[in-house]
Amino acid sequence: MWYSAAPVKRSTAPLFVFDSHCDVALAMLDQGVDIGRKQRRTHFDLHRAQAGGIGAQFFALFADPTEVRGAGAWRRTRALLAAVERAAAAHPQRLSLVRTASAIQRQRAEGRLAGLLGMEGAHGFGTRSSDLLLSRLAWLAKQGLRYLGLTWNNSNVLAGAAVDGGGGLTSLGRRVVRECHRLGILVDISHSSDATVRDVLSCSKKPIIASHSNARALCDVPRNLPDDLLRAIGRRGGVVSINFFPGFLSKRVADALEVRYSLWAPGVERLAERYKDDLEQRRRAQVRLIRRSIRGVPRATLAQVVDHVSHVARVAGIHAVGLGADFDGMLLTPDGLADASAYPALARALSRKFSAREVQGIMGENLLRVVAEVE
Ligand SMILES: [Zn+2]
């Protein structure tokens, strides 16, 4: 795919991308991927991040609840954290883990990628005990955690998820939202139910983020946000980061995937049974099965990412749009946005609709502002 690391326009500052969601830590931990080397297996590595103008990147800590639960989920969360820390230790000239906006600016001045930590789903704490959960949250805050995604696709002890018919925040959920803000951790409502988002907005005055979510008005799936919630997040000074997953960009793609999900689900169950003692084999067989079944799914495009950016800008405000590509968390990517090196192409497309300053906001400055506000 063609790309250029050149600035968007000669007259503007070099591109600064701050992306709020990447799942490459899974590949680092499970497949021993070294992001310091050019990779073929992942969407993200430090080489392509630099070509893409990425100055700051949130790495997601995601314990898949279909694989691990309870103590196993907490072990997995810590192992993912350790994998990101090892990468920073192995490449100190290129990647530095930070937690503050000022530290991001320092790394930016020195041309180093600022890495930040986000957690995807409170099931990753691996406990239903409120005391234990709060102490694990405090421990992760000390390790540098900067956002907590309340749920993944599964409702949990804190909140209801978007896709499993869950309700809103529980009383522990309300407590954790307040505790996150006290500890300087952003609350991330991507994957959460509409009721959860409303509850979070009503129990806190601080800005919140959706680290990787799109506009439901353009692609009607539960994972995307309706206009009233986009507006409310924008009014509160928060940011909605646009996800590149084709199934959240285009309803046509979402419908085609929906048909295939129902076809591959029994196969996935059979693989879980066959490889119940070998998680790595199971994952590989599962990826092969899904890759086979998504052949022929219609393509989404970079232009559709621009459409979601434009919609969120119109409804929530230009200050409320960001990017959270979800690289390495999806098997399909849109045409024109194949990997972490593709952001300059997106910036060029956005510059046809928005001013240079607005493009800078969308690409990273808006998210940086919110990170600075909740510290
Ligand atoms: Zn996700």
C-alpha cells in the first residue's frame, strides 16, 4: 500500500497521531512478536508507527473472557502489561511508556513513540470482590494505566455491555468510575451499553472517551454510538475515537459478517473442545476458520472512516473526534488503511474537508487534551 510520512501540507506542523486503541500486545505476548522489527503478522510495529506519524499510542490490555476467567484473567492482564513493558525496555530509543500529557510532549520532541496503557473490560481484574477489584485498579494505576474500558462484549460486575443486552452501571461500577477519576484514569465506554454510557455521564463531571467506537447513524450496530450519546460526550469535553473495523464502518459489511458469524460459531465451538488443552493451537485454528469464512465480504473504505469522522464532528463537535483504529484487533481492514503506516493518507483525505488545525485535532490533539484534563 502506498503511503508517505510527509507532513499533510508543507505549511503545517508534522503529523502527530495519537491513537487510542491497538491490540498488538496480544501478538507480542502469544506469538513473541517484536514490534521493534518490521512485522508481516501484525498491523502495528514501531517502524510502521513512525511512518504513520504516530506520536502516542494506547496499548490495550485485553484478557479474552472466552479463553480465561477469574484468576486466569488477572494473570493474563498482568502478562500483557509485562509484554508491553518488555518492548519498551528492549527499544528505549524508540518507545517509552508514559502516563502524562507532558511526558507525551517530551517524547514527541525527542521523536520517540509515547506508549500508554488502557484496559479493555473490567473482567480482566479477574474478581467479583469490590475490595480486591479496587486494589487491583490502584495497582494498575501505579503501573501507568490511563484508561479503563468498563466492558468488552460481556457485561460484568461493573457495567452492561453493548452486545449482550446488559443494563447500566452497577453500584460498584459507579464507585469505580469515581475512583478512576480520582486516580487519573480515563473512563472508556467503547463496548458498553447505551444505559452504561448514560449512567457514566450522570455520575461524573469529567470528560470520558470512547477509545474505538463509531456513529450508529451511519452504521446501525450496537457497538456504535447513537447521536444523543455522541452529543452528550462532546458536551462533556470528551472524545470519540473512530474505529477502522469494517463491520463498524459499513452496515453492508456488518450484515455480511452477521451471516457468517452464525455459520462459523459451531466451528469455533468444536475447535474450543478439540484444543481445550492447547490455547495457542485453538487460536491459530480459529483465525484460519474465520479468515476462510470472511472471504467475499464487501470492502469498507478510507472514505467511510472520513464519513464517521465528519458525522461525529457535526454532532458532538470538532473537538470531540479522535482515532482508535483497533489495529491487531481485527482480521479485516478498510481499503486504504491497511496498517499503522496509513494515517498520513487519512490526514490527507481529512484535509479536503477540514482545516489544518481541525485535522491536527482529529489525528491526536483532541485526545491529548482529554488525557491532560484527567490526570
Ligand atoms: Zn474492542
